[in-house]
Amino acid sequence: QVQLVESGGGLVQAGESLRLSCAASGRTFSTFPVGWFRQAPGKEREFVATMNWNGGTPIYADSVKGRFTISRDNARNTVYLQMSTLQPEDTAVYYCAARLSYYGTGTTRIRDYDYWGQGTQVTVSS
């Protein structure tokens, strides 16, 4: 079983940066691919970024490419999302997720993920 806890959200102004963290429990977490998703008010949850179990092959949504960076520290069982040049349209609850896929690859599909955190709110003011 894997439990995920996000942190690092907050209120920032447009153009500023934030780093989200996702701390995981479970000895096998380091072998799972991970992803970040977000859900804005009144909208469906959407893909943001993903990477393989070993930190390889990161994939980003077009809307965040060049501004967001996903990374992981398997020794600390932690995944990060560095967000730069934030815009009001980035306002959402951000969720980290993990796939139950040993040594697997990340995907962009919500249904592929088995474990989810509770989310952390990111608000960007204009």
C-alpha cells in the first residue's frame, strides 16, 4: 500500500514560482511511475506531468511545458513539481499519483494511476 501526501501549495502572484512536494510511504514506491494532475474549479481533473520509476522520460502537458519540471528523489520517497512563471490559469488543486506498475513508465491517463494524494491548493493571482 502507498500513501501520498502533497505539500507546498499556496497563494502567489503571476510570474512567481512554487515547488510542490509529494511524500510517499511504502517500500515499493521507488519502483512506481508517478504523475502530477490538477483540477480547477468547475473543470475535470487534467494531466500535468509524469515520469518513469527511475526519473526518466518526463512528459508534460503542453500548457506547462517549459515552465514546470517534475523530479523525484527515490532515496527520500519524494516527488517534486517545480512550477515557474505561474499564471492565473494554473490555479487548481494539484494531486500527485502513483501507478502500481513495478519499474513501469509514466502515462498521461488518470485511470492508469492507483494511488492518489489528497491534493494541495495552488492559487495564482493576476
